[in-house]
Amino acid sequence: MTNPTVSIIIPTKGRANFLKDLIESIRASTPSGVYELVIVSSDAEDSEKVQWMRDQKDIQLILSDSKNTKRRKSLYYYTNLGVKKAVNQWILVVNDDMVFEKDWYAYFSQTVLNPVNGNAGMVIASSHLGDVSFGSRVVIVGSTKKPGEEWKDLYLADVSFIRRDVMKMIGYFDEKLDWFGSGLDNALALEFQTEFTTVVNENICITHFIADENRASSRGNGYFDFIYLKRKWDNWCKRNNCAYKADLSIGSYPALKKLLYFFHLLKQSFKKEPVSS
């Protein structure tokens, strides 16, 4: 069997030193010829960081919103720009403040080449999720049920390898999510919208430093994203006789927040643009 190939997608803005550490960790821990790096940068075209990326022979660089002081679209708009340029069998999206641990590829390769996992569409790795102090782990966030089947565990898939054909099948990352919830969304999509399975291997470890200047801190607590996510999958399960349980921690939904959510959706409808293929 041939070694599995991985397209590593990295949306980035700022944090040049973190990005350089990430790239060096990939090079040091991954055999040549089995990976490609696709970086979607919103940094200024004349910045030192962009020049450095242009000088790297193993980086495919995509510049988007590089003339603006901040990203103007959903994080997943930029993510999809990179995903759609990927050519390898597996897709892995990582933050620019992560580091690949030694032997990650050996564990990943063993996992997908194991005949038992022949129908795997997603492989979930171990990482720091939400808080570094919790340690590297894979988190069970709920359960799912298809018609005629038993309940099964639902894993948070924030750091996961997804087959490129499966990624296309589920419609890529949902750009109606602004910043939060993609891990849960992709896990549900793979479970309910495909016949592929999810495999977990905690030996595949990708450390997430969660940089102090984490841009999520300026985007609230994800309330609107998780309200959208809940409505999306509640409606889907109702139409398709499926069910899921997950603690989204979104709290109450009083009239004022309903009004704010309406204006949020209206704002999103004006700023969304189609992603070029």
C-alpha cells in the first residue's frame, strides 16, 4: 500500500513566529513527499511574513483580504479557499499556533492503512481544545442515532483528518459559521450525510498553544454560531428521522437575543460571497 498523503491547510493572519514554529514542526516530523502546505494568508502583501512564505519552496500561498486591516469574512471562507486548492487524499486544517508532535505521521499512516479502518472518512487527533491546562485529548461531546441503529459517541472534530472526497460530499466547511462550531458541525455531517466512519487515535498529537492574541476573544462566546448550528441539525434530524445529543452551552434564548440573532443573520447575508473553485 502507498503511504497516505495529507494536505495541511493553514488560515493565518499575524503571529509570524507561531507560524514558523508550526512549519518547522511539520518538516521535522513528516516524511517528504506525503504532504503539501496550503497557507491562506490575510497579511499585507509587503509584510516580512508574506515574503518569508513566498521564499519557502514547500508552501502554496493564497493571499486573501491582504489589503485590509482585518479579515472581512467568516474564518471558514478562508479555510475553504485552501481546502479547494488541496490535491492530496486527506485534508487537515490547523491553526497557525499549533505544533505537530513527533511520530504523528507514523500513527496516522498506521491508522488509515489498517484494513479495519478501510471505511474511515475522518480521523480525529488529540489536541488541546479550549484550554491548554486541560492537556491534549479527544473529547466526546454527545451522541448520535440513525434510524434503526443504537446511539453512538459523538466526538469533537476540531483537529481531524477528513478525506478530500468526503469533504466535498459534506459541502466543505460551513461558511455561515463565523468562528465557532466547525468541529461539531463536521462530525455531525460525516455521521448523518455519509456512510463513512469516524476513527479516533489519541497517539496522533498536535499541540495547540492557543496564542495570547487569540482572535476568537474579540468574537464573543460563539452564541450566534451555536444557535445556528443547533437549528441546522435539529431541522435536519427532524426531516431525516435522526437524533443527536450535544451540550452546546448556549444558554437561554430570550426575545432580545432572538432579535439580535435576526440582525446577525441579515448582516451575514450581505457579506457572504461565493468561493471561487
